[in-house]
Amino acid sequence: MEFITLISDYGHNSPYVAALKGVIFSNMPNAQIIDVSHAIKPHNILQAAYILKNAAQYFPKGTIHIISIDTSFELHKQILIIQYKGHFYIGADNGIFSLLFDEQPQQILSVKNELINVNDLSLDKNLFVALALKMAKNEDINNFTTPSQIKNIKQNISPVVEENLIRGSIIFIDGYGNAITNISKNLFDLKSMDKNRFNIFYRRKEKISYISKNYSDVKHGYELALFNEDGLLEISMNTGKAGQLLGLIEGSQIIIEFYD
């Protein structure tokens, strides 16, 4: 049984997701298909990388992840199959692979050009599924790939660290309205080692001065800050959508000031 995850920017009001699944089932009737997300903003590889990175780690080894975002071969020049911690990722070299992994992948392979129709507008449906089928049948991967490197490199937005200050930003608003930042717990702990107090400014002069351990640590409708399972700072609200109600969007600045 093959586990195949799908992530795309197709949205939910189109036939594309169903067509992609139909092709997979037609070739692999016993496949287990899992939708990671089809609500990625068009061509937003930063958002896609965050979601896939934090979902893929929970799947069994051998899972194949098909990335149906910005798949143009003519634009990106490479279709890659990457093996990372026992998982396989198929997608265009559009920059997403430079954002997905914390360590060097075990294999970075480029699909042979003769297998790629440069005029194909649905490479994920027509090529990526065919590649997944070859892998599911344990075909020698060297028959249809060559060793390569990730060539399209994008940089994650990192916090700016000053003497008594961290300037971060919101990188994702989840379905609950939690505003997830790029400020890690490790960085926060490092900066707060010799300081007694801090303020987290999330909108002009609005601030939070306490790290909660649970969403229920504050009253209903009140905002809070906590570190999520991925070790990233969230600005949240107990039973409320913090992003919408606090006017937070992706890219909004978050400042932490530390005091003695």
C-alpha cells in the first residue's frame, strides 16, 4: 500500500484535485491518498513549505509527497525527486525544496529531460503520478533520473536580533486564526536568559507580557502568546480568530523587547 500526499494551490472550487486523484487511483487502485492542503495561495511556496514540512514528518517512511505548485519545467528547468529521511518528494525546482529541509537530503535527483513534455500544462497529473508509479513498482530510480542539486534557492525570512530586541514577522495564519511567527523558542530562550521581563508587541502599542502554555490560560476572547508544537511563537486568542480580530496578516511585524 502506497501513501501519497498531495499539496496544491488548486483551491476547492475546481476539478483539478479530483482529476489528479483519479489518475492516481487509475494507476494505483490501492494507494492511500492524503490531502495536506489545496488552499495554498497561488504560487506561494513559502506557505506551502511551512505546511508540508510540518505535516510530512508524521507520515510513515516511504510516503511520496506530490507538490502541485508552480510546476513549469520551462520556467524552472528541473523536475526533482528528493529523498529525505525516508520520504520522497516530487516537484519542480521552484525554490520550495530549499525551504523544506533542515538537513541535507539523502538524494537529489533530476528527472531525465526526455521524459518531460515541456508543453504539458499538468505535469503533476501526467508526469508526477507516472514517477510515483515507477517508484511504487520499485523500478530502479536511476533509470529515469540523474544526480543533481537544488538550483533554485530561496531564503526563509529570519528574525532580526538586536541587543534587547527580536524583530520577527508572521509567516502563516492557520485555520483557527492563530498567527504563527518565525520566532523560535530556542531564540527566545537565548535572548531571555539574563532578562527578567519582556513585552511582545503585535500591533502598534498592543502587547503581551506572558508566555502561555495552553490556549485556555486566558479568558474567552482574550489574546495570548505561546510556543506551538513546532517551537514557533504564536499570537492566538482563546476561542477567537486572532488574525482577523487583531488585524494580523502574513508579513505583520512582531517585536519582542526584553527588560531587566
